[in-house]
Amino acid sequence: MALIREKDNKKLHVKSKLMGESLVGREFLSSLEYREQYRLLPQVNVLKIGGQSITDGGARSILPVIDEIIANKQKHKMIISTGGGTRSRHVYAIALELGMPTGIIAKLGQSISEQNALMLTTLLSPHGGVKVGHDDIPKLSAYITQGCIPVIHGMPPYGYWEHLPKEGRLPANRTDVGAYLLAEVIGAKQCIFVKDEDGLYTDNPKVNPKAELIPKIGAQELIEQDLDDLIIERVVLEMLLSAQSVTQIQIINGLKEGMITRALAGEHVGTIIYKDK
């Protein structure tokens, strides 16, 4: 960008359409021109391993998932993101009873997600598992080039500055959101959520046996359906509508052998939710 000097020859400014604007005007923002978003790691798959759905099941559920990740290491580049699970819900319950603000509750949830990241890193360590933090994003390429499997806790780093929810006090931006935002910021190949159900249903299949599987649906369409329960955090749907790189997510059952392998290979298993705005 060119530099321009004021008439008094005392000050230099960057010649830019952004100079002197408030950055909130609707007409101004719609007039801006953008280059296609740069994708840092377009060959990498982000796998979000559910906390309550996978990690909390212990060896019975975790070890087969770890084995399948290891089996795919040579063919697919992966970053593992971890959920919080039951222990997060326990600390949330205590925090709500004590009147904690949303930002404090978000920080508490982060610590649980990080515990799970440490456990999965330890299990993956003989095969290149390495625990990374949110500030290590610029190092991810180096780790992956060396054959490592980075593991990062899923809670987004809003922390004390967590966005206030529309209802209640629980942070709306939890580990599903963090995993998706990670995939979007690195321009990942895909973002796969490894849960304990076959995908998204019309209702919670654990309590409603008549709930029907939804194989594929648009994010806006799903928002408009306003289902009572979802297998994915609702904010992820809103994020998808503004996606630049990762315009769909996939939800699979990690308790079924081979589902991770098939999803990494690009097969339509489970549920795909896509940007339809």
C-alpha cells in the first residue's frame, strides 16, 4: 500500500479505503473487496473427539478410536481437538449454584477439555502425538510436516471474555465451536465430529427411539427447524453460514469401527451439515 503525506508534510498515512472509516457502517463493509481466504493447512483433517460421548467411556471407547487414528496416520494428516464431557457438566453445575459469571464458567470448562487433550496426547505419544496450545497455531505446519499428530483442547480461548448467551449463563461457545473455528482458521480439508451416535437425529435418540437420522441438511434449514435437542452446539450452525473455507461439517459414530476411516476418505457416512445461506 502506498504512503501519502498530509498537506502540512508532518504526517504519513497508509493509502487505504479503510482509513478514516468507523468499520461498522453496513454500506462501507459491503463495499470492501476481499481476496480468497488463504488456507494454511488445506490438506489437514480436524477431528473433534467428543468428551462425554467418547473420552468419558474410558478404554472401551477411547482405545479403538486411538487405534483408528494411528491406522490412518500415514494416509491422512490430522489434528485432534478434545471435548470436555461429564466433568465439564459437573463443574458447570457447581459454578451455576455459586453464581459464577459466564466468563468464569468458560475458563472452568477449558481446564476439563485440556485434561482430555493431555490424556489423548499421552496415548498417541508413541506415534507422534504432541499437545499444543492455542498460541501454537503457527507451529502446526512444522509439527505435521514432521509426522506428528497435534492434539489441542477444544474450548475456544474467549475465556473471561466469553460472549454472553441469549439464555441462561452457560457459555454458548464450547468445544464444538472451538474445533470448527480451528478448522476454519487453518483452512482445513474437513472438520469431523466423532460422537457416539450415527449422526444428527430429529430428536435425542437416547430418549426417543422414534427419532430419525438426518443424513444431510443445510445449516440455515436446521436452524429454522428449531429442534429441541441437537448433537452439535447451535453456534456451529451460525458459524457455518459465515464460513469462508470449511463450508460443511460431518458427524459420525466413533464407536463403530471404520467410521473414522471412511469419513477421512471422503465418504458420506453419518450426517453432513453444509452452508446453505
